[in-house]
Amino acid sequence: MKFLQPPPRFLAAMIMFLALAGCGGERQSAAAPENSAGAGSAVEEAPDMDRLARDYVLLVLELGNHDDSYVDAYYGPEELKQQAAASDATPAAIAERARALRQQLPAEIPADGDLENLRRHYLKTQLRAVIAHAESLAGAAGPSFERETQLLYDTRPPQRKLADFEPVLAELDQLLPGDEPLHLRVQAFKKQFVIPDDKMEAVFDAAIDACRERTKKHIQLPADEHFVLEYVTDKPWSGYNWYRGGARSLIQINTELPVMIDRAIDLGCHEGYPGHHTYNALLERALVDDRGWIEYSVYPLFSPQSLIAEGSANYGIELAFPGEEKTRFEKEVLYPLAGLDPSQAEKYDRVLELIEQLGYAGNEIARQYIDGEIEGDQVVALFQKYTVKSPEKAAQRKRFVDTYGAYVINYNWGKQLVADYVEQGVASPDERWQRFATLLSSPRLPSSLDW
């Protein structure tokens, strides 16, 4: 994930004004002119959606020529890939073409949940993100956390003060008393839960099998779905899913730093079942194979789709292992496989719950860094203090923000938005799974979750 001849200054300013005016808030109103029309309003003459979709895919692939991280997955027609590879279009030219393409979509789209309207809204919102990222690569806009979250991810996450997290740090301090800085005490406590290198494969295989079996009870997966698991180092992330199409993925686990026992289920669910691998496979089957919607054969990383992808992947962990089931499974299955003592498992889980609450502190640190309020050394120090990471993990987290910018919001804020959608008016676990599967098979984005 990275960040492009700018247009004339006046035009750039107008573009920014219009783009921001069309942005959704943290939950965009169904009455917003950008996305909907009032009851009984007539939709403008429908454009040729298949042609627009094909042009959109080509734009995304061409923009990938300027940012190696941008095209996260592509399994569409080979001729489009070759056409894009031969293109010498600049980011500024790509932004201009994306604006022209976006103008061909209806000015008002009914927020009625109809799949065709969701498709129109998807393309219009994704194109807005293409424009924003292309302009950034062209140098037309300086770094801005708010701009990235609104234009790239279709949302406005809550802003917190770092002081708001002091009570959480205080509880951690009580749980893990001592004279050393809190982040050192946390790391010392966590060391007893490190998966030994020679046990890594057995632990992850068991965790992934459990994630898959629990998912299969509620979601019909493609019969031939499969992924390959690799262990890698020297990455800014802990795990990554590279979707290949045909219900196939390459999942990589970063073992550069110690891997704790809780990460086996977390990564097995997040990257695999019911997370990224499941999400991509269901989208491919429901929208590409069954409906022929080519736009879903490409996944631009810096786009609203990422909030749904990351949010659903994180929510999927708790969906597959609700309540105390994760701890129970880890104690009964994973701890023995790793040769670890489970006697401190409950205390460890409470520590992890508190650390998760500090995730929004990480968002605030990223915001300050991207907006130029703090510099590199301060970033690492603040990650250590407010997210209780080791110096190595804090430096890795800074590398992540350097590479992916405001993408960090997609994990915790995305999880919250997905949870709100799935659990609205739903009581039973089966109903939650049903709404979750519907989300994973639909064209919904953050601003269309209420449709």
C-alpha cells in the first residue's frame, strides 16, 4: 500500500471541494444526494454498466503501474492486464479519465438495497477513491489523514485523544505490576506465549482447520476452494492474503518477530475463514461468476472495499469463536501442540482485551504522523507507550503506516461498522452468520451498509 502532473491549482481545489462534499461520514445518510434519491425519484437513464466496469478495471490496473501495492488482486481478462502493462498514462491522466468515467454514473442513486443500485454506488464510490489515490501519486494533494479516510475508505472514523487511553493503561499496570516501563512488562509477560519455531506449522494447521470447519457450518464455500500457506520475514505486516482467483489464495505469515499463541486463531480466521479468503471467494462466485460483474475481478487496496474486507475479517474471528470458545480451544488444542503452559491463559486473554482497546490509540498516532504533527522517533515511542508494543513491534507498526497510511482504520473501525451491520436487529448466532455471509457476497461499501 503506497502513495501521484497535477491539474491547475484552481481545478485541483475545485476537485477537492466536490470530492469532500460527496463524502460519507462515519455512517452516510441514505438521503445524501451522492448516493440516493428520495422515495419515488426517477433514476437517470442507466449507463452501460458492463462497459463502465471494464473501463474501471483498466484504470485500476494502470494506476498499479505507479504503485506496486495498489492492485492487491486481479483475476480478470488477461488482455486488460496486458493493455494496462503497456500503458504510459500518468497518474494525473488516470485521475482525469476516472473523473470522466464517474460522471457517466447517475447523480442520484436510490438507497433501496437493490443490487443494481448497489453496483452503481460501488463503482461511483470506488472511482472516487481511484481519483484520490491518483491525485496523491501525482502530487496534487499533500498527506492528510482525514482526506485519506474519507476519499479512500468512504468513512470518517472517530477521533480520540491519547489521554483517553490512560485508564486502560492503568488497568494493565495493575494486572502486570512492576518498576519497568509498562510496555516492557507486557512484552515480558507475553514471552511465555510465544509459539516455538518447530511447533509453528502444527499450531497453525490446527487453528486454520478449526476456523474452516466452523465457517463451513454456516457458509457454503466453493467446493474447490484452497490456499497455500507460507512463512516469510521482513514484512511490515503480520499476515497477508494474496487472492489468486478461482477460490485460491496464497496466505503468508510473517515470522520475523515472535508469534504468540493467540495469533494462530486470529490469523487463521482473518486471512482464511471466514476472513479474506472466504470474502474473495464469495464475491467471485456471487458477482463475477454468477452475474458477470468484471469490476469485482480487481481489488484496489486503497479503496472503500478494504474497510469491508478488513472489518469483516476481524469481526469473523469473534463470529467463529464467540465468547470464551477461543480461549477454550487454545487451552485444549493449541497450547499442548505448542508445548505451552495454559495456566495463565485467562489472564493473557484479559491483557489482550485491554491491548485491543488501545487500537484506537494507534489510529490517533497514525493521524498525527500523517498530518506532520509528530516525526518518526516520536511515532515509535508513542506506539510503545500507548499500544504497549515492543520497540521492534513499534518500529514495524511505523513501517506499516509509512507504507499504508490511514489504512490502519480499516481493522478496528471497520470491525465496528461490520459488527453494527451484522448485529442490527439480530439475536441468534445463525442469523449473524446469515447477515455476515450476505455482506460478504454483496457490493456493499461503508456508505451503503444501511441500504
